[in-house]
Amino acid sequence: MKPGDHPEFFRSPAPEGRSRESAIRLDANGVFHDHEEIVAHAGLARAMHGWIRRHPDDGRFILSNGYDWTYFTVDDAPYTAMRVSHVSEQDHLTLALSDGSEEAWDPSTTRVGDGGALYAKVKGGTFEAKFTRHAQSALEPYLVEENGRAAIRVGGKSWPIGAR
């Protein structure tokens, strides 16, 4: 069990002489920056994607490895949908996310953002993921037009894109 498994962990003050605020930023393309420098170490960037959380009290984005935490800035969506896969046994689509996880995609949570980018609710609906161009292109076999609108059709069901 890590200290970060307890809610009180997030209420403790920063170490003396330090701040919980940081100059870390996740840009609209899902790339981490620290003091405007790209986090170039692939292992560290991958780990940071896995540390994304929300502060339990104020809801702001934090990075927490379970032993320490800091606030950071998210320019767009905190997660990126890197790939879309079809799971034929269950007849649904799965999203591979920037933190290395995969989860079933609920197309009903999808919206269209600026520049035609797709966004979907992930992590139980508590976060949003922005589709990469590659992931968005992978939807082509599932795109249909219904009532003059684009929709996703999987397994005999369809969902209008962006309808909420």
C-alpha cells in the first residue's frame, strides 16, 4: 500500500521550501513539457501519463506516483486515445490510451471538438481522451450516415457522433 492510497495524503503540505504547483504542462497533442521543454525521456513521459489523477478536494489535475504529487496544467484532454481495436467476441471497440491502458469505448460519450477532433469519456467517465488522427482514422470501417449525421455502427447498434 502506498501513501497515495489514503485521501489524507493529498491534504499534506508540500515539503519545506517546495510547492505543490509545477511548471509541468500536457499539451493538446498529449506531450508533456516541463518549463516549456519537452519531456524527451520516453520512460518518464510514459510514467507521467500513468500518474494522471484529480485532486480529491479541488478536482484539479495532479500527477501522483503514490509517494508524492504535484499540480500540473492540461491544455486539452488529459488522455489520448492512441488506437482503436475491434473486439469481435464482445462486438465492441476498445481504446488504447496514452497511459498504456485499454478500455471498452462507449461511443455515446463521444463529442466533436475543435478542428473535427473526437473526444470520448474514459476512466469511468471521470476523464476525457482526445483521439489521435490515427485512432480517428481507424473508425472509418464503423462510420455510417444516419439521418444526415455521422454515426458509429458496431454490432448492429449505432451512435450519432457528438449527439448529447
